[in-house]
Amino acid sequence: MKVVYLGPTESHTLEHGRVYEVLSEEDGWYRIIDKSGEDYLYPKDDFIILEELEWKDRFMNNKVYDRLKYFSDTLLERYEKQFNVSLENAIFLTLLT
């Protein structure tokens, strides 16, 4: 499985936005080969699975998403202010669950 690292770039470990191959999953951690060339365990929360990211990109580029953009700016601002999350992230997170 391939994942994208979302955490901060570290000079000796992982690079933000880079794709890594997961060697194994162990108790909520991914075993990944980092910049040192060695494999280490990193928390799953620091990554998104590449297939999910590609799915989000496909969703954001389809007609359903385009129709959602027709909401007035006022409605979008109210939604984002009330729930403290952007509409597109709320939709994406809802569809993942």
C-alpha cells in the first residue's frame, strides 16, 4: 500500500507530501523506509492512503461537487463558521465513514 506523508518534513526521516510504500502495519503504526534507508515505525495518523487521496481528487472534479459550489458564499460561510470545517472536507470525511 502507498501512503502520502502529511507531517512536517524532517531532515533525517520523512518528507511532507512524499509517497512512501508501507512495508507492514503494526498496532496503529506503518513500517516505512525513510531517508536514512532504514525502516522505522511511524504513526498512521501522519499519513493518508494514496488511493483515498486519488478518490478525493476524482470526487472534487465531478459534477456533484460542481453543483455544491453553487451554494451562495453566505451559506458556505455560515456552514463553515457553525461547524468550524470547510464544506468540501466535511463531505469528504462523511463519505469516508
